[in-house]
Amino acid sequence: MIEIRKVTTSAELKKFITFPHHLYKGNLYWCPPIIMDEKVTLSSKKNHAFEYCKAEYWLAYKDGKLAGRVAGIINPKANKRWSEDLVRFGWIDFIDDSEVSEKLIATVEAWGISQGMKGIQGPLGFTDMDNEGMMVEGFDQHCTLSSIYNYPYYVDHMVRMGFVKAADWVQYEFEIPEELPEKFVRTAKLVENKFHLRVLKARRRKDLLVYAKKMFAMLNKAFDELYGFAALNEEQMEDYVKQYFGFIRPEFVAFVLDSEDDIVGFGVTMPSVTRALQISNGKFFPFGWINLLKSVYYNDTIDMYLVGVHPDYHGKGAAALVWKYLHEAYRKYGITKAYSNPQLEDNARALSIWKSFEGRQIIRRRCWVKHF
């Protein structure tokens, strides 16, 4: 017997957040999210996305035992931007049981229909800053803090329920070369002189914080054409500044500035914390922060979180300045391997970067869609 229960209490929310910790226990590739951050993201009192979004969470029980979870989200800004009335599903996890997955999705669909929606899509979060995309390839690859892991059987469940591909993201792994490709060096120097650009030489986190909110404001412009994106508001920008720049190492962040001191390009990267979070099981306290700190300062692998260029500088070489700066930092601090963030498969401009670094595609993620 399958029972779906709506999350209404803090105890139920805790079960919602920690269910994957049981489902993926012992899995070598799953990266536990930081529990503290999950609580904030899913809180209607703390997540500023709730100023315009609606959301409900549900747990699935089979014969009295917790067997799955899902969130239903309606983002009116995204629906308006993309001219579609779609309810999103996110934070979806379930045992390999078709009754469980079907009832979870049916619950989101019913809620969406009651809110006037015409279809369902996901996995997506409240915003593009939340983890998104169900893995369809690369199940034997380590995930990062900014990406979802799921078992292979999820794909069969989605197809069986009538979902089709809406968009795919891909991720790359590549070795840090001893020398940056010559075209990057040449282009970086050219664009630096032609457009009077410079890379911020930040030595402390507070040097970055002066520009961090400007970065997210520019991100609204740089990511506007990306699938499912909706612009962030002022409060969300402030929240993401705290989230992304809490443990950041300034050496691995590149802000490209123009003559007016505005950001026209950025690269936010950080040493991998996957292993540290696996050890601490996503807990920051009492000792999880120690493992995180060690990962940030003693590591040879980098995760790339946010990379973007202002639309006015597309095709003009601003990205070369980002990569020249980051490459120098990686070589200086012993970084030998990097993992890209998920990028849309049709984003030719971004994907050309990894070809230049002889990267190999390791993971493919999918946003599914079904119309009612």
C-alpha cells in the first residue's frame, strides 16, 4: 500500500531532507547536500523565492516505510518568461517501485492542475541556482555539491510515466594543462587592451564581496536565454552571495571588470568538497566544517560553479581573461583536475571551452516534461 503525506511539520521536513541519506547510503558517487543549506532553501520563511513562488512537499510511504519524496514548485516568473504554465517537480527521490514514483508525480500533477498549470517539468528547483537535471548518463561518476545524483532506474520510471526530453545538460572532466592554449593567451591580451578590461586581484573574501552582488546582477543578463531561467531579485542575490562566498577561496574566483568597474565576466570555482561531505554526511556540525575546510585548502581537484560573460562581450574574448587568470591560479596551487558545472548541450559557446582543454564528457542530465 502506498500512502502520500504532505509535509506540514518540521519533523516531516527533516525526513524529507534526510531521505536521500538513507537511499544513497554507501554510494560512492552521491554528494550529500549541506543539510543546513537545504533547510534554508526549503523554508518559506528564509527562501526569498517564496515571495513569488509556491511550493508543496510530499513524502511517500510503502507499507508504512518511507519510500520517496518530491517537491512541487510553481515559479510564475519563469512561466511568464518562457510563456508556459508548468508546475515543476524537484527534490525527487524514490525506491525502485513504479507505484511509488507514479503516485509522487501524480500528486504534483494534481496540485499543478489545481493551480491552473498545463504541464509538468523537472527536476528543477525554485531558481536556476538550485540543483537541476536528472542524470541519464554517467552513473559511475562523482557528483559535485552543485549537482544531482540519482540511480539509473529513475530514467525508466520517467519514460514509463510518459515524460519526454525538454533539455539536456552535460558535464566535463579535464586535466589542467601545464600551458594554457596559445589562443587563450593571445585573445586575453588582445581583449584586455582593446576593451580596457582587467581581472580583479582579490586576496581576501571581502575583496570579492564588494563585487559579488554585481556579479549576480550580471548573471541575470548572462543566463537569461538559458532553459528555465528566471531573473533573481535583490533579496535572492544577497542570499546567494552568502551561500557562494562563505567558503570560497578568492584565488579561484575571476571577476573581469571594465573601465567603469562593472563586471563583464566571471568564473566562480572552488576545490571539490564531495569527499568531505560524504564523510560528514552533509552535516556542518560538530566536525563536518573541519573536513570542508581541509578540502578547500588541501585539494588537487576543482569544481566549477558559475561561469558567465555579459551578452555585450559574447564573442569578444572576455572569457579568455577568465580562463587565463584561473589557469594561473590552478597551476600555482597544485590543481590538476577540474569538473565543469552542468551546461546545456546546445550552449555551443560554453562547450567550446572544454574542447579547447581536451575535456571528456562524463555526465548527461535531463529536464523532463509532460503536458496535461
